[in-house]
Amino acid sequence: MGTVIVDGIEVTVGDNERLNGIQAAERAGIDVPHYCWHPGLSVVASCRMCLVEQGTKDPTTGKITMIPKVVPACQTPAKDGTVFVTNSDKVKQCRAQVEEALLIDHPIDCPICDKAGECRLQDYYFEHGQQERRADLKPFHSPKRDMGDTVTLFVDRCVMCTRCVRFTREITGTSELMVTHRGSHEEIDVFPGYPLANKMSGNVVDLCPVGALGDKDFMYSQRVWFMKSHPGVCTGCSTGCNIDVEENQDRVYRLTPRENMHVNQWWMCDEGRYGYHHVHAEDRVVGPRRFEGGKHVNVEWTTVTAELKQKLTAAGRLGAVLSPHLTVEEAYLLIKFIRGIDPAAVLALGPVPVVGTDERFPNGFTIHAEKAPNRRGIEILLAHFGGKILSFADFQKELDAKTIRAAWVSGGYKKSDWNDETTARKFAGLDLLVVQDMFASPLWNAATYQLPGGSFAERDGSYVNFQDRLQAVKSAVRPPVGAWVEGQLYWRLLERPGLFQSRKALVEAATEVPALHLAIEGIPATGLDLNVNKLAEAKTVAATV
Amino acid sequence: MKTDDPSVRWIDEPKLGLTGKMYLPAIIQGLAVTTKHLFGPKMTVSFPEQRPEIGNPLIYRGVHRLNKDEQGRVKCVACFLCATACPAHCIDIIAAPSPWPDRDKYCESFTIDELRCIFCGMCEEACPVDAVELTSMFDLTGRSREEMIFDKEKLLSVYDQTKDAEPMKSRVMGASP
């Protein structure tokens, strides 16, 4: 244990912790401005924004000796007895001078810069800069060039923090970006013929503390101050990266990674980042429909809920396919509803799309081949309620046996390719087929009841990722008019009052399913490791044996 | 500003004298003003045959216009600052990369709901490129609500109509061109 003093506040640093001045100050609640330092990247100490005064406290005499010059806090280890001063006049002057130097050749085209509003240069200039700009420069136009398919570089906005360069070298290991030229001619660039084309390229835009790197997908689509961000979990694959869903007036404009050291650290892949467009796709189905007299006719949600219960009860043996896109809460409620009607109903896991193989980056970040967020969550529920975990193929075999008379199939996939005509034919012999999905597919067209469902941005609940980590999501936008998020429909079918409450549903599920017991207390922001529960169970079993 | 601010100067209400307490002198004074205006020059104008005079067009807040630059392109860079400043939320902009090499961003669509607008002039003040300005056109009518939602073309045409009578305010006021 060591004690570091930051501006007179004593901070305790653990023996095995390797903190720098910025992190030590953060513990004392003091913000040291910085551009180039990032906790996930190596230290270069090139921006000089984090300059602080540093000294040492003599452990025997208690006398503090300061060193005469200022040092970069990011490069100075916070050891026992280290003293940092971050608020002296000297430090303030240093910051103001760094800001002035950066702004000498900055275009100040903030009105058209997408970073404006979340720009470090803007924020720090207001906080630490001088009142007036002494350089007599008018705002100018920054030349731009493509770095790759996803990112554009606005050359003159760059402050040469080299975060993006270090990212491609240390995190993805692809090293596309580099610094060309020297001194004030320095520029970020790619090697000729080798554009920024790795699968995590979007992260350099988040890393960029200024507006130099622009995301082509987000470019000029919205100003950042209009958007509200909602904590979510990426549903692109089973990694379950923590994200912020940023929306304005029920339209999602971008997804950005949210820090979670257990799952995705600070990053997310491009596939997840740009994989939200289906939420606002033109061909999303809206309005429930019933097959009647050779065609599908529009019906009201209120009549659907009443009819479904009655018709399912009349049908006899039921089967339900739980999509790995459902949240734990939704799957639990659907099981409750189906099992409430037929206690011996067949439950199966929906198709789990697998594309290619897992892709692992040098820093450990993995894009999984399994393109669904909640296979583990559904499996946990199926194991509890069904005993055996049936796959979608197994379910189709069950259909061949003709025991099942009515089936409920939940979808929620990003595309409609999770079933084909052959699958649809397997379901043809049923008395009643209920399909919930976002897009029309062969199975959807064969359904007796077509129920438009929600997308990931509209769901409330939690997912279990590949490492058995239960992570909560909040709905960011409202579903399009005519579509009901699955949770809301099940809530209504179970005749619960009011709107769907994921918290209540989760507590109920956690009380009933031992593997989810930990979630009774609620899910922390960084998720809940369900394996901890398993370990504890194993220990109790071992103890009783 | 707080009431205990040192720059606040407190003034006591003057005490009423005998004439003040009687009220009658004050009533006579008021009637004298009324009578004077009865016989004085008439201020009323017969609108619309006769147009009232706008005192200072530079500070008048009438219908909006979108200014054009020297090359006849819309000056707006779609920074959304007017929409941000607007207390009535009547400005709606869609931004796009500009088709011109010397500019990055421009407004693909720019609409102002003139019925929603409260003519406070905040948009004009917020604009960093002096693209949106309020003219001294005040007699604004339309046959439907839709007609009163002014789009980019209409706002640019207001500029064409008023540019001769009212040059761009920024230039008159000595700001950047």
C-alpha cells in the first residue's frame, strides 16, 4: 500500500497497481486534462497537456521536495510518497500555452465539425485556455482524405496525439496508420495501397480527441448535443460488447463502445458499430396480421392478445421456439405463457447464426462467429424448464412426429435469412403458427398470426454473453407504430397490468431459476458473472458430498 | 444577478405629496395628453394601402431569409446552431456533404415553421456565418399551415426579394464578409 498526494488529497495506491499521475488524480476526484494518453494504449507523453508539478515526500522527515520543472502526469508513476500539484499557476500557465500552440494551426471549423460538443480541444480551451486567441488567423477549410471505407481524415484538425496510430499498432495489430513528415508538417496517413481496413477501424474515431477522424457512417447526420445515449449491449455477436445507443427523437444515429473491462474494454468491432441500420429499415413489418380466407388481414393488437390465448388453448400440444435474440426476461415470460397453457409444451432454442470463425485480435478482443447475443441465456432457461436443450433442427424433427399442433416462433433477427421455404414447409402441417419477427421471411408468410416484434434498440432486459455474463440493456427508442416489443406482448398475454417491466420479470426469473439467482439484487453496470454462482454451487455440492 | 450584488443600486419609492394624494392633478394631466393627441398629427396608417415605416431594418425582426454567398450558393453550413438556439424548435435542418470543393458541409434542407416561430432573433444571433437573417418583411400570410413552413428555396427567394432594400446585416455592421 502506498500513499500519493494529489493537490493535498491523500490517495491510496495498492501494491500491485501501476497507476500514473492522471489515474492517481482521478482517484482524488481531480481531472488532469490529456489528449494522447489512453488507458488502453501505450504512453507517448506527446501532447503535453497533462503537465503537472511533481515532487517526493521523504518518508522519514515528511519533507516534500518538488522538482523544478513540470512533468507529464501520464508518464509519471504514482509511487508511495509521490506528490502531484495540478492546480498551481505554473501548471495552469502550461495548459494555456499548450492550448494556444494547438490552436495556432487549427481550422476552428467547429460549426461544421462532427466532434463539436464532445471535442477535447473545445472543452479544454474553455476550461484551461486563454480568453483571447493571439494568433491572427481566420477559420479556414481543412483538407480531407479517406483513410478507408469507414473513416475520413480532416488533416488540419489533428493535434498529433497519435492515439489512432497506436491503436492500429497495439490493439488490432494491423498498423495501417502512420505519421508522415516531421515537425509542424506532421500528418496522419495510411501507407499507399493499404487503407485503414481492419474490423475495428471505427474505434479510431472514438479515440480521436478532436474532429480529425470522422466516421463516414455518422458524418453530418446529427449534432452530438441533440443525442441522448442509452446504455446497451451490442447484439451483433455473442461477445456482448457494452455500448451506448445514441438516439434523437426515436432514431438511432450511432453506437459507441462503453467501457467494460470484463468484456470489451473500450472497443467494439465495425460489424456491431454499423449493424444498427436494420432498426430503421424501410421493409420492417408493422401491424399484426391474421391468416384468414386465403390471405393475411390486419388485426388490432388488443384482439390478437385475446384470440391467441383462446386459440392456443384450443390447439392442444404446443411448441415454442425461443430466439437467441430474445432477452432473458422475454424468453422467461414466453415460457411462462406457453407452459401456462400447455405444461408439457416443447421448448427449443431458435436458430443460432454462425458466420465464419471467431476472430481474435492481438489484445484479446474477439469477434465471435456466433451472431446472436443471448444463446447462453436461452439455454439456461431451457435447461431449467425443458431439461434437454432442443435446437431448431431438433424442433423440426419434433414437428415431423406430428404431436405438436401449434407453434410459437420468435425471431428478431437482423435479416430474414434465418429460415427458408424448406423450414416453412415443415411448419405447414400445424393448426396454428405464430411468428414474431422484424422482417418478412418464408416462415413469416406461412404464419397464421404475424406479430411484428422489436429490435435490439427497443428491448428492455438482459442478455447472457459467451462467458456467462448477464448484462442489462435499456430501451433506447420506441418501436415503430404497429410493432410491439416481445416483452410488452408477453406481459399483456400473461395479463400483467400496465407496461412491460423488465426488472420485475428478471426478479421473477431469478427467483425461479437457480442459475440466475444472483440477478435478484439487480445487474451492475458492468454485468454480472453467472459463473460465480456456479462456483458457489459446486462448492456447496462438494461440501455436502 | 442576485439582489445583494454590489452593483445593484437601490432606490426608494418617492413619498406622495399633497397634489399626488389628491389624484385630481394627475387626472387632468392625463386628459391633457389625450386632448393633445386628438388635435395633433395622426399616427395611424391605413394598412395595407399605406405601409408603416420600419424604424431600423437592422434590428427589425420580420420574416427570415437565407443569405447567399458571392457565388450564389446558400451561405448556411448546416451547423445546427440556430436550431439549437431556437426556443420554439421551429428550425429543421438536414445536413449533407457539400457538392463544392471549398466547403465541407451544407444544408440539404432547411425549413423554418413561420407559424411556430416567435421572432426572437436568436437564430440570427447564433449563426456563425451570418446565413440566417430576419428581414423587415412583417406582413406574412398564407392559406395553409403547410404554406407557412418555409423551405430552403422559399427562404432563399426571400433573400433575392429583399437583398437590394436590405443588404446583409453583417456587412453593414462591419463584421466579416
